[in-house]
Amino acid sequence: MNIFLDELRLLLDTAGVLSGKDTAAYCLDQRRRYQGAALAVARPRNTAEVAAVIKLCAQHGVAIVPQGGNTSLCGAATPDASGKALVLSTERMNRVLKVDSDNNTIIVEAGAILADVQAAARAANRLFPADWAAAGSCRMGGALATNAGGVNVLRYGNMRELTLGLEVVLPNGEVLDGLRGLRKDNTGYDLKQLFIGSEGTLGVITRAVLRLYPLPTAHATALVGLDHPAAAVELLRGIQAAVGDRVTSFELISKPCFELLAKQYPSLPHPFKPLPEWAVLLELSDGGSSEVLSDQLAQVLLTLGCENSLLAQNSKQAKDFWQLREHIPEAQRREGVSIKHDISVPVGSIPDFLTECGQALAAVLSDAAIIAFGHLGDGNLHYNVFRTDKTAAIYSDEPMVNDIVYACVAKHNGSISAEHGIGQLKRQHLAKYRNPLELALMKSIKQSFDSAGIMNPGKVLLD
């Protein structure tokens, strides 16, 4: 390993290799659940340096853990405790390289921060629509590697739908150049799709061509109080029938979420008095005037009989509404440890899922408290379970809780991972919730790309 490290230092500049205590921040995941150790941290500045590092790792049989902003929620970017893996951080590859307004595309390096990509698009009067709470710290390589979602998937899709081309360094150090900004390219297999969502197990994404859209000039935002989730599904269909794809976001929030926000963030605006059992935070966007669009939304809500509706009167009030939604994850962290689930089911099945899963958990855990919220518009819920004891001791109940939740998900033909990925957290569940042929094909692909098994070992697939 000393020979390997000496050769690594020759490949990169003095800031390109971290060792010892300087690696600590790269070895702990965002949720502070997984603590690993690294042989070193490599911080290349460009694709050529990434390729050189990976070739060196292949020669020495050193495992590689790709890492962007270290915001993974499933431990996908955390090394194991052996201290034998190299963390390859793309944080210095952080440039927005080109905005093509004619082609509505943007080329970015893997280490570009999402908020910077959004700002570069906005400066060109364009929209890059991917958006989630970690926009100020997550990096595009990680977003691509996990096929991240967010609040605008309903209209624009996940990262998979927002990607036209990729550049990837393969496990042998070869560079796969697919940086084509084409919407039509039927020249064989669409190889980029293998890397999107692969969580660094097949190669390291270094650059990407992403889709841009016309920048909306009109926005209308509302909070709508409802009695039950079925009413939220009816509201979604009613609004879509009235305004079509101008529905950009449609977020479901339960009463316990509002109660938790009031406890942990009393200074935030809390517009509902009394609190409804459920609420929807929705946003429309389009060209034209916000005043006209807001008037149209108000009329639609009136027609649909949504009496408990709060329509944002200006951009500040709209931001206040979104602050509530965006603070839910942090409010949970402040409250203590919970058992988290990122699941999806068909939109029409969400009401039954919530009822059935809640009843099944209550039957075995009398103190279970459910924090349910998320992207109802695309069927993705964050379904988290607190107990009276809000310490890590709750993880002793995690296998039982997971079995209950995932059984309900499977009953409704859903997915145990909607937008956070598999990482370390869920890989043991794949054998149960993906069929044997799917798993065999996934393992075959992994073997084809990474026969030595050096790319992010211990993630996604069981050995």
C-alpha cells in the first residue's frame, strides 16, 4: 500500500491526496449511520486524472469508493471499516462547462454543485429543473449515480430523464465518451442508462450533458388542507385535468409533520389553524404572468371544492410554504433517530398503502409514530417511523419494521427505493423484491464492467 500511495501522489498535485485524519469527513455518511475508514482520499481535477487514478487502482487491486457531495442517504458513498479502499472525490471537478441555449443543454463536471448548475441555467434564461433540499451541497455525479428525484419529477422527471449524454471512466481506466446532446440517437444500446442509478458500481461519471427548459415566468403556489390522502389524489387529477402539465410539484404532508415542524422550528410561519389531517403543497409554473396563473389556480381550487386552501399572495409567501416542506427532514433529525423508508407505489394506491401500513405497524408497535410526506404526484413517499425511544436503539426493530413496510409496498406493486438508491442500507432486500432473473442480469452487467470487483464494493448487490 505504501508503494500505491507513493505512485498516487505522483499522479496528483499536493492537494490531490489526503490521508490520516484529513480523510475523516469523507468516511462518515450524512445520516451518521455508517462510519468507515479510507486508505486515502484522491481528489482529481479532471477526467485524465480520474482515469490515471483508476488505472493505478486496477493495477494494485485497490477498491474505489466514488464520492461527490457525500449526501448519500443509504451509505452508498461511505467506505467500509477495513481502511483498504480509496475514496475518489470529484469535489474539485466542479465546473459548469457550457450552456447551449439553442440546444437547451448544459455540460457540467461531476463535482458541480446542483445550485450552481441551476444558477448557470437561470443566467441564460433557462431552467434546470432538478431540485431537492441538498441543492447547495450535492454534486451532479452523485445525483446521476443515484438517479436522484426531488420535487419537480412530476413534470420533468428524475435525473435519468434529464440526461442526454455522459462521460464515464470505466474500472480499467478507459474513458467512455458519450457527451452527445442529442434527443434522438438510435445507434444501438443506450449505454449511459447503465451508469445512471448504478451508484458508482460500474464506473465513475466525470461529465454530463443535461437538459434545460424555458425559464418559467409565472408561478402559483398553494397549501390545501384535506381530510384524507384519497382527497389529495382526487385533487391532483382535478388540477391536472384543468391545467395540464403546468402542475410542477405536488407534495403530500401529514399532520404529524406540521406538529414536528412547530416543535422544532417554532419561528417558521405556520399558516394552518387548526391543523388539517393532511395537506398538499402544490405549484404551477408557466410562461406569462404569476397573477394570471394564481387567479386560475384559485378558480380551479374553488371549482374543486377545496375550502381550506391558502394561496400564496407573493413570492415571499410561496417561499414560506416551501420552507415548511424543506425543513421536514431536518426537523426529524433534531427530533431523534427514526427508521426511514423511501418508497413508491402507484399514485392511486397511496391512500390504501398509508392505511394498511399504519394499521400493520400499530398492531406490533403501540408507540409507533409515522412521519409520512413526499412527492404524491409521482407516487414517492418518505415514510418514517419514530418510537418513544428516539435513540439508535430503535434500529433493533428495523428488520421487523422494514418487513412490514416493504410487504405493503410489494402488495401494491411498488418499489422499496424510489429516489435515494440502495447503497449499503437496502442491498440485502433486493433478493426478495427483485426477481431472480433481474438480479442475475444485474450481476452479469457488474461482472462485465468490473470483473475485479474494485468499483464501490459492498454497495447495491450482495457478493
